[in-house]
Amino acid sequence: MKAIALRGIDEVTYNTIKKVSQHVHLSMNRLILNIVKDNLGIEKKQQKKNFDCFFGSWDEDSYQNFLKNIHSFSGIDKELWD
């Protein structure tokens, strides 16, 4: 594998790369490689099909309201199983 050193990266760009790489749980190097490959059309970007962006986004009231609203789903409809 070849290596390239990036020079002249300003503070804002560096901090953004660092923040995004931590958010998506990738090394800064892997993130930059993915960005380069995506933008050059070398690899198609795969869409993640998860809900990581929602973790920690609810406050306690929203969470309790959600639990209250889904409570009826936890019961078993005996007529369906007889």
C-alpha cells in the first residue's frame, strides 16, 4: 500500500475530521480514505441502516412518553393464539 502525507490542513478542517471520525467510530485515516474513494467514484458509498444518530437524543420526558405510548404493544392478544 502507498502512503500520502497531507500538509497544510487548517485547524477547522482538522478538528472537523477528528470530530466526524470519532462520531462514526473510524480512524481519521480511514475516514479520509473513504471520503477520497467516495468522491473519486472508486467505491460506492454504502448507506448505513442503523439508528446510531438517535442514541442519546431523547430527554427523559420524551423517553417516558414513548414508553407510555408503546405499552399496549407488550400485551399478548390471546384471541390470535387460540
